[in-house]
Amino acid sequence: MGPHVLVTGGAGYLGSVLVPDLLRRGYRVTVIDAFLFRQQSLLECCSDPHFRVIRGDARDEAVLRGPLAEADYVIPLAALVGAPLCHRDPVGAVTTNREAVATLVRMASDAQRFVMPCTNSGYGIGLKDAACTEELPLNPVSRYGRTKVEAEKLVLGQGGISLRLATVFGMSPRMRLDLLVNHFVYAAVTDGYLVIFEKDFKRNYVHIRDVADCFLHCIEHSSGMAGRPYNVGLDAANLSKAELATKVKEYVPRFYVHFSEVGSDPDRRNYIVSNRRLREAGFEAQRSLDEGIQELLKGYRMFGRSPFKNV
């Protein structure tokens, strides 16, 4: 019987891809999720005898105690993700993004390994004409960035691994349309137009299945990677918003893009990122932005007509 992995928030956008992969690799998996979005994204896993699901709050110590005691690895995915959501629910942002992780770290033994998703948003505005590396001091701007960076510090202090994720794209059983690539492609095929602010702001991107593969790599190589943060992105995809829109337009020629001076990113994300440390640790993202756009186009064809539109 394989090692046991506890995944909080395992029915979300990333967990819905990662959990089936863990099971296919022979791990036993326990998911704790509040199912706030009424998602049914892990139904395919229910026939696997090594899968267990607990409907509960990842902030509740009583819910965590039993599953954590059995776990060899802990992946705390439960979070309020994104600056807008954290702005709307500041208490939930702090208690879920930081305090729930603090509880897990406090309750865990030294032998249990954490692999935690952090965010490139921690770099804030970044450096002009230079790539952000893991040695760069973090400078989060938003509540989302701050709470994730604070949680990362706790996990690294426990000897865990932090993955500073680029902006993720790609289809998932629990889909998200607010992520930049996913949003741009969806706007292109539905509305046919998009207004973009801060068109020259750059950021890095990575496919969701590369992220899932990276978590697996970290588990399987945890002894050599422990106690360090790693940027996780696609080296060929350090792009500005304008460059991303141009790429989407290659696949949706009728896509009209208007650049506006009105609007701003609450995270002030404007950076390019180096993924060298992760590459030296034996992992490199493989799926291209082009592949992701084509995947999204196929997925969005299944969405069909909006229930709120007559077109």
C-alpha cells in the first residue's frame, strides 16, 4: 500500500486534476473540502478504494486531526484564491490562507512532508528587466499575496516545499474562468471582444497538468527539495497581457481587443520569472501555451449556451 497524502481543498481547480493523478500513481488520498462551489469534480475517484473524502472545513482542528495523523504528505490547497476574492472576504482570507496552514504545521510531526502552492504574486511589481528568482525578497501587495507568503514561511520552517505558481491555465473538472489565459480564451469565443488594462504588464504562465506533475515530482524527490521554495512556470511563457491576447487571436481571428488606460491589477503583478531552480531539481514544465489554448477551445465548446443569454 502506497504512502498516504492528505489534500485540503482537493475538489478545487488544481485538486481536481492532482487527486486522480495521485491515485493513479498508487498513493492513498484523503481529501478535505467544504465544497463551497457545490462542485462534483472528484466523482471519478469514488470507485477507488484508496480514496477517501471528508466534507469539512480545513480550518477546523477537529476535522484535521484524524486524517493528518495518518498522512505521510500534506498538500494544503484549501485557500481563497485571488486578490478580488480575498478583498471581499478578508477574514476568510486570513483564516483559510494562513491560519489553516498554521494549524496543520503546528499539529504535524517532523516526519510529515508538506508541499504547498504559493504564488508568484508574492513578487509584487518585480524587477525592471530582470527575472525574479527565489532569492529575491518577497514584496506582496494584496491581502491574497501577503497571506500566501506568510503561510509559505510557516511551511518552509517545517521543512516543507513551497511551489510559487505562475498563472495557471488549462481545463479542469472544477473549472475557473477568472485565470488570465482561461478568461481571455473564454472572452474570445463567447463575447468576441475584451478590454485590457495594463497591457504591457508581464507575468509567467503554466499548464495545470504541469503543476500537478510538479507536485508529484516534489513528493517523490522531497528529501532533496525540502525546505526551499521553487518557481513553477513555463520559461517560454513570460508574456505581457498584450502578447497573450495576440496569441489567443491566432486561434480566434475575430477576437477584438481594446487596450484601455482605465483599470489596475490589485496585485500589481508585472514581472518575468526564472524557473531555473526547479529545472535543476529535475522538473521542467512541458505543455505549451499553444497547447493550452487549443485545449480550452475544445473545452469551451462543451459549455454551450449560457443559461442567462439568448445567444
